[in-house]
Amino acid sequence: MLWEVRIKYANGTQQVLRTCKNQETALRCVDAIYARGYPLHLAYFACPAAAEPALIPT
């Protein structure tokens, strides 16, 4: 299963930053981003990759 590291903006839009082969790698990537500090108005998270981009809510 593929996992995506995403950024979610304050207006609700999302963008894929990276795709990983497993959940552990995706979570480590998110941890590395937050190790630099917690940004305001942004959220970084890992989620399973959708089969089709049209199915991803924005």
C-alpha cells in the first residue's frame, strides 16, 4: 500500500508532498518536518494514497 505525505492549508486545500511505500516511512517524514518547528495555518499528515486523484477530497 502506498502512503502520501500531504500538506493541508488553512483554506482546506491539500497538496501531496511525497509518496512512500509504507506508513512508517511516511510518518518519519512528517516527524522530520515537525522537528524543524510547528508552522501556523498548515498541517502535515500521512494518509493512504487514493487509487484515483479524483477521489481525493480537497
